Amino acid sequence: MRILLFTGKGGVGKTTLAAATAAALAGRGRKTLVVSTDPAHSLGDAFGRALGGEPSEVDAVSDGPSAVGSTSGLLHAAQIDTRGLVDSTWRELRRELQTALAGAGLDSLDAEELTVVPGVDELLALTEVQRLAEHGPWETVVVDCGPTAETLRLLALPEAVSGYLSRMFKPGARRTAAAVRRLGAHLESLRALLTDPATTTVRLVLTPERVVVAEARRTLSSLALRGILVDGLIVNRLMPAPGFWRGAAASWMRTRRTQQNAVLAELADAGFGPGQVKPVEHRAVEPVGLEALQEIAYELYQGLDPLAGNEKGVTPLLQVSESDGGYELRVAVPLHRDSEVDLARVDDDLAVTVDGFRRLIALPEMLRPCRITGAESDAHGLVVSLAGNRGPG
């Protein structure tokens, strides 16, 4: 089972491309679910039909010259109702947590305040995706996530909330209760699902504009810090090829396409090759309905498997090697020349901040007695020098 998450800056067309990719997968015979976690749902608009919180079959279309294939019985879609999940699932668990807190010696008012976990809406949306993926008949689940900022918060939540709970409840305390253990185990399973590159990858959608590319670079760094693999970029809304330009508007279109080509060249210079960056041209008519989505999918994937190439090897987030007098710790996070990077030691953690996105990374046990003596960066990430006790081999 594969999970493919689509995100990007608001307005770049991620919903349309997520729906088109799902149509392509179903057209190749895979039982596919496309689900939206975006609070401003538009997945139903892309298909031209109403969608609910439970998966429903999307009508199939006949094969055509530009279609990927028939999706009959293979393509389903849903839009997650996070408000409804908060009103049902979270209410019961919150009551259990309040009971556990009260049993630990807090009064009812403190217990009430401490169970207001930040980001619970997004956390429940992610939980629902996991439920649908693991308990449904799907071979592939395509997720239309919210805009980039919301997605980054969503993907960081399992680790963040797990840390929040571990500070609230001391390990081994009798009164932490089954509710806390159950929530902790669930959060760990979510984290494992997101960071397993054989199961879950992200596809980043952008338009060929420098401000959008700059945000995409920051997103790549943040996802890498979380251990989440981005398996490709889709550059949407390119001006049509020059052969189609006619009339007085041709000069304007030529200038615009030249600017867009310059942005694509910058992506290539940053290390994104042709196989990793897929272009999609702008259309005169808004693509609505399964047939229009299949036409986009054919342009995007050229009849090839949308998941092809995702089995590539992945560099671990942390790599340790010995050096004179100590160790070198490499943190594999993509950087560019304008990246703002900050490092700090926080107890047994390394606090890494890249372009405003921060993560506490637990140091390997052998490095915990060591002190940081220096750091440098290159295109592949950070290299941190440590000196001190070598600790256990």
C-alpha cells in the first residue's frame, strides 16, 4: 500500500493534480482512494460532484485518445470532516485524559486546560487518513493536503504532540492510564507511517514563479528535517509551447514563457533533474470532471506509472562517522545558498533550525557525552563536528 501526499502554496493547483494522479493510478488498474484534508475542500469541485467524509465511487469515463484508461470501480474519493471528528472521536479521548490527569493530582480546571491539545483538528485528519489507508481495500491513497504551512504543521504533529504528552505524564506512573498509553502508541504509529519512504512520500506542487520556488525550497528543508521523503516536484501552469502562439498576445506569452524557463533552469541548477520535475501546461478551460483530469494525467505522466521511481534509495537523516579526536554528524537536509541555519545543543538533543523551521533531533547515544566544536554546510546538508568521550563503540 502506498500513500502519496500532495501539497504546495495555496492556489498552485495541487487539488487538481492530486485528483489527476489518482485517476491515472486507477486507470492503470490500481484500486485508488483520493482524500482531501484541506479545510477549504475543493476536491469535489475537481470531480464535478458532491463528496462526503466516507469514500464514494467516482464515475468512470470511457477510454479515449488522451485518457489513461477506464477507472470503473477502482477510483473513490472523500473529503474529511475534521469538525465532525473533533466532536466525536476527540471528545471521548479527552475525557479519558482528564481522568488520568485528575488521578495524577491535578484539579479539574488544570486537567481541562491541559487536554486542549494544539492542532487536534489536523491530528484527527491525519488519523482518519491512516484509518482509511489501513482498513480499506485501497492499493494507493492520494492525499490532497492543505496549503504548505498547514501541511507542515500537520506532518509535524505526531512528534510534537507525543513530546507534549511525555512532558505531561512521567513514564511509568501508574495513573497515566490506558488513554495516554493508547494515544502515545497511536502517535508513534502515525510518525512511523509518515517517515517510511517505502509507504509514504510527498509530491510538491508549484508554479514557475520565484516566490513560489523559494517557499518550495523551505518546504523541502522542513520535510527533510522530519524525515519525510519528497519524491518529485510538479511545475504547474506553464505557458503553452511557442508553436501555439498567434496574434497580438504572442509577444507577451513569449516573454512570460522565457521567465518561466529561467525558473525551471534554477530548479535544475539546484539539483532537480528532468525525472524529478514534471511540467504541466496552463489550460484555457478549467479542468473539471474525470475526463479532463485524465487528460492532465496523460500530459503529466505520459502513460507511465505515476509511482515509478519512488523505490530509490533514501539518505538517512543522521549519519555518524569518526574523525580526529571525535565524530562528525551529518544531518541530511537540502540547503541552498540563501538558507538561514541555526544549531544549538539542548540536553541530549540537537536543535536544528532551517529557514524558520525548527526540530529537536535526538543525538545518537554515543554522541551525548560529546560537545559541539564546529559546523559547516554544503548542498547535501549540515556537518557537525563533536569532540569528547567516544562512549560505547
